[in-house]
Amino acid sequence: MAKKINREGLVYAALIAFLCVAGFYFAYEIRWEFQVPSEPTNHQRLRVEIMLWLIPLEVVVLYAFGQFEVAAARFRSYDFFQLAMALGVTTLFLLYLWYVFGGKDCPSRGVIMINFMTTLLALTLFRGVLQYVRGDALGIDERSGFRNNRVAIYGAGFVCDSLIQELQSKRGFGMQPVTILDDNPAVIGHKYQGLRVFGGIETLSRAVARYDLDRLIIARPDISPSAIREVLLRTRRERLDTLIVPSPQELLYGQVRAEQLRPVELEDFLGRISLDTNAIEIHQLVSQNVVMVTGAGGSIGGELCRQIAAKNPSRILLVEQSEAALFVIEQELRSEGFGAILLPLLADISDHKRMEFLLDRYRPTIIFHSAAHKHVPMIELQPGEAIKNNTLATAQFARLASKYRCKRFVFISSDKAINPTSAMGASKRLAELYLQAFQTDPANETVFLAVRFGNVLGSSGSVVPIFKKQIREGGPVTVTHPDVTRYFMSIPEAVGLVLQTAILGVGGDIFVLDMGLPIKVVDVARQMIELSGFEPEVDIEIRFVGLRPGEKLFEELKHKGEEYMPTEHPRVQRYISKPGDLADLDAKLAELEGKVEHYDRNQIKQMLQRLVPEYSPYLD
């Protein structure tokens, strides 16, 4: 690539020099009406002698004025002005020499002025024709017929280098890199794949004028939220679209695919936390093993399948009760080349016979159990369904996993299981209690563990898609309470935690990620409105509607009876507590199962409270 760029640069420099020669040659011809005299002064010889030093000078000045960056800019009025400025400098220099030497051994003033015009005309025609031939005169890709978006890349380095190559090789994406911005003064003026670093982000306005930009791509995977805010403020002011490369976890060895570019999202504002995992141990755990994922069509289940598929399992069992959701995740993974290891299985985890058949038939080594009812307000109206799906089905599934010698069973829990005020949280907490009790069964060889995390951005039922819909419809954006706070995580981050805990668990553990500080939901609403290009309370109203049944003002991280224990990972916490009596819990769950279909919701919540004493139910 470097040789190709150098060869192109030399060819271009040679063409520029040839046109400068032609311009100067015809300046003499025009001045003397195509009869250049040899007496009393030999202007023929003088013309050649002057060319020997004037042409290199003109080429150097043109380079200094950016006229060699033909791959980086169309020829617009700004470029014409820069070209005229460069030739004006050489013209003034020639006039100065004429004045100093009294016209001796110098071109006449007429030749000097004509040279300015002929060379300017020649280079202007050349630049225009060149851009037309390259298909850039109107920003049109001649193969697709669409206008190419002219792109600035923010962040010089390996990712930038990879991104330029990717976009230049995939013209169908309609993005043409034209310049680079970077805040490091040491790299300004340097070139990456032939594109010059124009300046820092503060020079964006000048870069827009210089390169006629349509879009900016943030090519810094580790960029801070505050830096993203500054970039967005500037791009919004310049009316530029803004894209961003994936987070470090999603990049493979720094290589960027054009398909991975996406708009800036809320996760970027909240912080792109890098969860350093024991990648080798996770790979060893999954590699050449049969892995089952329940709820495979959901947000967490689908991401589990994506990350597990990349770790060389012998087979992934995608268990899902929704045919449509199962089809979507299966097709996605097949398109990524994982078709040979996929087995999509329609099943309801509460269907004992179906689940026993699947475990007996395929004998999974590891189970990630993410299937659940999780929508708090909906579950408040029908708590019995949460008990059947989140608690009773999980307990039944755990017994089957133990029976068929599954090595590890990872249960996806929730921070709402901590001192719960909702039926959903209480049903998850009861499932945790059962798994801890079942771990003590002498006949059990399976390692059971639970993972709690906060709100997952972008998952179905989270505030993000709800706010997006409300913003699209022009508002209002509804928030329950001005002081309500939540812990937020991205889906890849949450799943990274799940995989990490799969190797840390010893049995009966409950793991929690260090999720940082809780964030006010109203701040999330404001940031999403700004991301959409609107101003909160001016373009889009924020309306407070009050807490709904089962909701808290803030979430907690542990129960009073749980003890904190460190793990090998600095951002993963382990909580343990004394397990309950398994026989007693089995009897109580059997009683609950017999009555859950016959009691009203208040009675069911009261029964649940007797099993989970810290549960504070909403009774209507």
C-alpha cells in the first residue's frame, strides 16, 4: 500500500511539474506573440535557465498549500483560492527578483503576470478533469450512482488506518474518507493511508469548509463520555452526521468492519467500560463443549449466543419459546458462519417433559438460563405467571440439570431481587434461594450460581426503546419520578460478566458486577433527547408520571443477610449467605405450585412474601 501511494504521489508531482513547465513556456510565447526573440537578449535560453529553478520552487509551494491532496478533496472554490494563493506567492517572488536585479536575467513583468494566469488555468483544468474522471466532481460513485458521504475520521492510529482501508475498499457503503482529526499535536500533519491529519477537534469548522464534509466517524474505541459530548456538540453545530467505531470488546485486534459503524448511542454517554475478562479460561470452559442457552431469542440470551459462538463450542443449543425470536437469532448466527454448531430448539422451560427430553438427548455441559418474565408493571398484575416461569420452572430445570450431570448452571437474576418490592424481583429472589439450597444436595454434582445486574440498555422493556419511541413521536418523554435512579449496563458488558462468573463460581454463589454509580433516569432521558438532535424541555417535554406499583426510587446491591467476598476479578463481587433447608423449600414450592392457579394476585403476593420475608409487596 505504501509503495502504491508513493508511486501515485510521484506521478502526480510529475504531472504538476509538467503543467507548470507548460504554463511558463506559453507565458513566453503569449508575451512575444509566439515569436520569442533571441536578440538582443536570448529569451529562449533564459526561459530554459529560469525553468530549472522556478519549476521546483512552484512544486514545493503548491505542496505547502495542500495541492497534492487530490485524494482528500474535491476541487471547490476553497481549493481554487488555495491554488491561486500558492501561485501568487511565486509570482510575488518573481516580481521581487525583477525589482532587485533590475530585470536582468529575470523574466519580464509581462511574462510573470501571464505565467500566473496560464499556470492557474492549466492546474485548474487539470484538477477539475481529474476529479471528474475519479467520479468525485459531484460526489457521485459512478458504480452505484449515489452521492458519497465525505468523511472525516476523528482519532489517528491503528484503528483509523484500518478504517480508511476498509472504507476505501468498500465503496458500496458510500463513505469517502477525506481527512483526519486528532487532538495530539505530535501527529498533526502526518499521513495515514495518504490522508493528512488536519488538526484537533477544535478545527472541525475549518475542516468542514476545506473538505466539504458530510459526516464524522469517531475512531477512538476508548474515548471518554465527556469527549463524546464535545464531539457531538461540534458536529451538531456543523450539521454533520456522527458515527462511532465499536467498543474495545467488540473490536477484533483493532480491525474495524464498515458494517460495525453505528450512530453514537446512550451507552457511549454512560461510559464504555472495558470489562477485562479471563478470555483464555472462558474459552477453555466453552471450547468443544455443548452449551445450552435458554431465552436465546432475548436481548441477553442472544448476546450470550453471539459471544459463546466465537469461543469454539462443539454445539450451541438455542432454547426459545418464541418461534419468531428464535428464527431471528438463528439467521443472524448463520450469517456469521456459525451454522454448523447451531441447534435451534423450540421449547418452554416450564414444559417438564420437553426439557427433560432435550437434556437427555443433548447432555449440555454448561447451561445459561436467561429465559424469564421480567416486565415489572405487567407482572404486578399477574404475579402467578412470574412464579411459574421464574421460580417453579427454574427449580424444575435445576433438578433436571443435576440429574443429567450438567457441570455448570448459570442463572440470570436481577438487582430487583434485592429486598424486592415487585413480584418479578421476589420471584427471581426465590429462585436464587432454591439454587443455593439445591447446591447442598449430597447427590448434586452441578455447580449452580446466579448473576445479578442492573438495567440493560437497549433490551426489550428497558427505558431506552421506550424513550426512543416517545422522542420519535415528538414527546412527551415520560419519567416516573425526578429522583429515581438505576444502575445501567450495556448488553455486551452484562454478558461479559455472565461468562466471567461461569469460571469463578464454586457453587451457591451470587455474583454482582461493580456497576459504578447509579444514574438518574431523567438524565438518561435528557441525554437521549440531545442525541436525537433536540433540546430537552424546548423541543421535547419531559413529563413525570409517578412511580408504578412494584417500582423503587433506587436499587440496592445486596441483602442484609449476605456477606461480601472478593473474587479474582476486581470488578466482580461475590455474595454468599447460609442456604436454606432444601426439603423445607421443596415442600413450600409444591404448596405454592398447587395454589398459584387458584388465588388472586394479592393472595399470591402474600404467599410469596412468606417465602421471601424481605419482599414488600404492593397490594391493591
